[in-house]
Amino acid sequence: MGARGHTVERGLMAKMIAGHLLVRALEAQGVDRVFCVPGESYLAVLDGLHDAAIDTVVARQEGGAAMMAEADAKLTGRPGIVMVTRGPGATNAASGVHVATQDSTPLILLVGQIARGVDGREAFQEVDFTQLYSGLAKWVTEVRDPDRLPETLAHAFSVAMGGRPGPVVIALPEDMLREEVQEPPVLPYSSAVEQGVTEGQLADLSSMLAGARRPIMILGGSRWTPDACRSIQLFAERQQLPVAVSFRRQQLFDHSHPLYAGDLGIGANPALVDRIRSADLVISVGARLSENPSQDFTLLDIPIPQQDLVHIHPGPEELGRIYTPVLSVCASPISFATAAGQLPVEHVRRHDESAHASYLDWTDVLPRTGGEVDMGEVMTHLRAEAPSDAIVTNGAGNYSIWAHRFWRFQSFGTQVAPTSGSMGYGLPAAVAAGLRCPTQRVFCFAGDGCLQMTIQELGVLAERQLRVTVLVVDNGAYGTIRMHQEKQYPKRLSATDLKNPDFAEVARAYGIPAFSVTGTDQFPATLAAALSIEGPSLIHLKTSIEALTPTLTIDAARGVSPRA
């Protein structure tokens, strides 16, 4: 049967080249956008995209392209698609593949490969991708038979989305892509397999909830949807569970909700950390509780936590990997949230307002920490004036602490950030968000060092005229490294100072309206001007290196206790 129910005789099938068949297979998987840097090794695929209803986004560097695809996957729940050429193209893309690995994001990297007849000779730009990517990707393969392209791609989608999601790498020899093949009548469609929660597991959880006096729930990981977030909120309300979120997963729970307790990121609220350490029941949904959210693996004892730990995760390999739970549930957040919402209320706990009150206190404006531009005040004003559905992206650096601490996320799909801590991520992620959600305002937070890792992707912002406002937090240094340097080797500066360009001028060179802010009092008018622009804009914030974090100055890092 054909795609519309018509019988198709194999001998009557149309013929096409394999590169075009790959494009047809992508369409059959529901792909509507791919990110790439073009290369001669996959010209046959690019030719197929010419006539396809797939938006081809041309990045300026393969790392940026891979990060765009990964961010797009965060927003859709389906694998992001990135296409690069062999050798330097594929190695550049590795940074985005690493993000997908540590962030549990479905991603498919399609790599144009050398011809089959010259492999093993160290041909031009030859790389053994199995060796290169075997430690990063869930699956690495090479398609040598063009007839197997649809089968391979369908399996790649299943692998990328199933269990704990992650990246898949497919090498495509250029001569294979030029071969003529018969067009198949039906192409397979792949979806993520959902594991269910057993009645026995629900009964055990119900019993533990009934006996708990100081419970808390931690949300994290991937495989969430807006419906799953709503269901987990209902579960929290029925069971009166304070809710914390894992590192850079703040979009999973409404920050204005009276049960919201804060995030377990870098610079977490000490009161929240104490609350979890003193809890008698910790329910972790989707989160791996890796190094950052576990506060350097100190939040829970390893291997047996003092708290009763219920761990829900879609990857069976993660259950019991670090911590030994009293109850392990192999299920996605989607499955668990739906089932848990039906649990009866069998406890007498009163609503505890202290967790949310502590969060609100922690996110109030702090005293100034030095410099003419105070980021606490900037964030307070921004969150008051920004649209409620705004999307926030960022990369890695101490500057991001202000965004995570002061921004109050309210809905799923409004945060795109790397748990892997990859510098340069914020701008490519903003491109992906601007393309996927064109009616929403996107705020990209980027440090001066962070932005310069992918600054060339400003070209895509300008080309596509996306509603993205880039906020460059420029302290003239690799601030995070400087912080650690001052703590461990005080006053012995090495390799952390930066001589930066005028970022506003750089943006204008791309045709993007840009503004410079050298004092806090300038920010309100500047923000208003940026928000009046329908397309992209950039605000260059000249901050001081003295304010390493919202609570830590250079002097404090050198030996004085951090400000509370």
C-alpha cells in the first residue's frame, strides 16, 4: 500500500538518486527544518532540499549549526537535524553533539563522507566516525547501501528519542548519495516508546507519600511536554509537595506557583539545599541528579541517600547508576505525570509556604556588588517589562547566574540552556527559538567570552530577521575561570583577561540595531527601544569584573566570606 492507501507495484516505482531519497525519508519523519553548513560531500542531499518543503537554515560554523539543531529539539521533542561535511565539518559539530549527550536531547547528525572506494587510505578529510563519536553518541553508523536509507533513518529517530534521548550520527558516503534508487511506496515514521508505571509502583509511592512529613519533588531531564508539566503540577498540588527544578530545567514548573521552591543550579539558594538535605522523601522525576544539581554530589549520600529516594527516569541505565533508590520507576516524565496525578491523597500535611517564600526572598534585588551596571537591577527591570511568553537562552558563564536566579519562568518552552555548560550556546539556541516560535520575543544572554565562540551566527539573525534581543554581559574576562583562579591562586592572573570588540558595532556591521549601556539608569530606555524593534537587536552591557556573581566579589573570592 502506498502512503495514501494505493497499491504500488515495485516495478512501477519512480527512480531517484539516494540524496533525494534521504530528503524524502526526512519528510516522512515529519522534519520541517534542518540546520547545516554546506559541503561538497553531500551535494546530492542539498539538491534534494532544493525542491523540498523543508526549511534549510545555513549556519556560519558547524558547532553553531549543531547547537541550533539541539535547541530546536528541546522545543519540539523531536530530533533536531544537522548536516555537515566530513573532517573539519564533523569535528566542529562535536560541540553540539556533546550538548545533546549531556542534555539528553534527541539529535541526528548527518555527515557527508568520503567515497566508499577510497576509505582507509586517509583520503581528503577522511575520519572514522565510529571511533570519533562512539563515546558521545547513542549510535554511530554509516549507510553504504542506498536502499537502506529510509530504514536507517527511521531507526535513528527511534534510538534518538527512546529511553534517555541523545544524539545519533549517520555517515553518508558521497558516491552512495549519487546512486540511483527506486522510490519506496511507504516510508516509516518513528515515535518515542513510552514505558508505563505499574500499579504496584504507584501503590508504593502512595504509601511513601502518606508517611512523609518533609517531602520534596525535583524535576529535570527531557521528554517533557506542556501537558506533562500541567499533570505534574496537579500531582504536586494534590500531594502538597514543594517542587524544585534541576540545573537549567526551570521551565518545568511555574515560578509563581506557591509550591515552587527554586532551582538546583550553580549558586543555588542555601535554604533550598538545606531543605533537600533534611527531607525524608525526595521524588526525582526525569532528573539524573548529576554534578551541578547535586551540588558536587553532596546533596544525597552515595550510594545510599539518607532520604528515601524515588527515582523516575526513562533510561533504565540511569536508575541505580549513582544513587540507590528505595523505589525505581523506568518511565518518562510524560507517563509518570499522567499516572501520578490520579493518586489519592492519604496524608494530613498542611500547605507549607516557607519553600516558596524562601525562593522569593532569594530572587529579590541584592545590594550592589560593584560597577556602573548592576545586573540584579537589570534583571529585575527586564522581568517586569518583558512579555510573559518570552523565551530565554544562554550559554555558559557566571553571567548566566543572574538570568537563572532573577528570571521567573512560567511555562514550558521558555528556557533553552545547556546543562552541559557549553560556551557559545546562547546565540545558536536563540536562532533556533526565533525560528520555531516567531511570534515570541527571545532574549539571548551571552557573556563576552561566551558570545565570541559563536558570534558569527549574528549573520543568521540578520538574514532571518528574528525577534531576538541579545544581551551581552561584558566584564572583559572569562569570568567563571577568573572566579576559580581568584579562589585557588589569588592575585595571580593568567589567561583570563579579554580584549573585546565593541559588540554594538559588531552587531551594526551585520545590520542589527544595537545599543550600549554603561550605567544601570540607561537600561530601561534601552530595553524599551530594543523591544520596539520587530527584528533582531543587541544590547551591550558594560559590567565590572568585580561582581563575579550576585553574591561574590573578587575580594571575597580571595578569602573573605561571600555575601549572603
